[in-house]
Amino acid sequence: MASPTNARRMIFLAWALAAVAALLAILDFALPDGAKVFGGQPVMDVLLLISAALVGYLGWDAWRDIR
């Protein structure tokens, strides 16, 4: 069983990775066509933003559970 400290670290890591994914998706919307991160596919951007929001919510819910 993981200790609360390890659980907190996993939550922070999940939040950090979700934030990076969301940032890349937002940059893909904002950058000009030649410099797009995901090739300018808006479906991929929207799915990444939704998944980042879900990971953020699940991390918040897990954080409440371990407090």
C-alpha cells in the first residue's frame, strides 16, 4: 500500500503532466499553421483539454480522500 506521501507525489505528477498536455493543446490553437504541435488537428486539441480536465478533477478528488 502506498503511503500518503507517495500518493501526494503521484497526484502532483498527474497534475503536472495534465497541465503540460493542456498547455500544448492551447499552444496548438494559438500558434500559426507551420509551428503547430499536433499538426493542427482541433479534435486532438479538444480531446487533450478534456482529458487534462478529467485528470485534474480526479486528482482533486483523490487529494480530498487522502487528507
